[in-house]
Amino acid sequence: MFLEALILGIIIGIIRKGKISRLGYVHFSTKPLIYISALFYLAIVVMNLGLFNYSSSLYSVFLLITYIFAGLFIIANISMKFMIVPLIGLGSNLLVFLANGFKFPLSAEAAARLYGTEMQKLLINGKILFFTPAENASLSFLGNIITLGNWIAVSPGDIITAIGVVLIVQAIVSDKFIQNRNRITFSKDVFK
């Protein structure tokens, strides 16, 4: 979802007469934090593919570390235009994750629609490790209750974060005042 938001932000920026090269000119503070966050998220993807035998606590710890590093990166760059939007989305996801004992609320209707009635029954009986039924969860309105077609269930926090990514990227691409500050050029007439 976030890759699509990045691409959509670039497209909107180009439509607004922007240049994709401006993304390279932006200086982000504490850049390694977002790389570390992405690395832990990639580890979670590998876990979900079943390529690694893990305990539920390892999954929860990796997801918590992902949120913490991404949040610290966003806070370090909060002065950038629209950076508050993904912070709100990330914060709402973290809040619902913590409020439900390191589990995400998943709508039983979404589980049935996306994964079938077997998965819905497992969810209702509490047999899915990382999800809890949204109908019995704390702050269930912040859980994975929105389905996008027959593809994925997302939370309002995911949508807010994706909108924030679109806003940030399109603002950078279409900002005519962003220049490369690392390169200093001189006029030929200066040395005459």
C-alpha cells in the first residue's frame, strides 16, 4: 500500500509540473532510522511467508521496533510539509496494537471476504496468532476493518499514513524551490 502511495505521489507531483529528481535533493534527518525500520519490516514479511520458524513474541517485537524507528524518523523530520499526517496514522496503528496486547483487530467480515469462512472461524475462536476479532477488541474502529476489494484489509491508520506519503512526495516533487544544497556553482565571471 505504501509503495502505491509513493508512486501516486510521484505521479501527482509530475502532473503538477514537478520533477522526480527533486526527491534526491531533499535532506532527511536521521536517515538510517527509516532503513532500520524497513529492514525489520522486511523480516516480518519473511516471517509471514513461512520462511522462518518463529514465536509470536518475535513477530510482536519486530513490529514494535518497526513502529518505533519509523516514528522516530518522522518526528526527526516533522518540520517538513505534511509530515504530521503519517505520524498520526502510525500513532493510531501503534495505539490499537498496544491496546490489544500486541494484536491487531481484524473484522470477521473482512476475514471471511478475503480468506474464506475457515479463517473467519479461526479468528472468532482466537486461533490466529497476530489478530483478534474486531468485534471484541479495544479501539476496534482503528483495526483492520476496511477491505480494499478482495485484496487486503487495512486500518484507518494505514490509510492516513498512505495519504501522508502521497502528500509528502507530491509536495517534494512539485516544489520548485528545492535545489541541491551540496553542490556549489560559480559564475564564470567571478574569476575574471
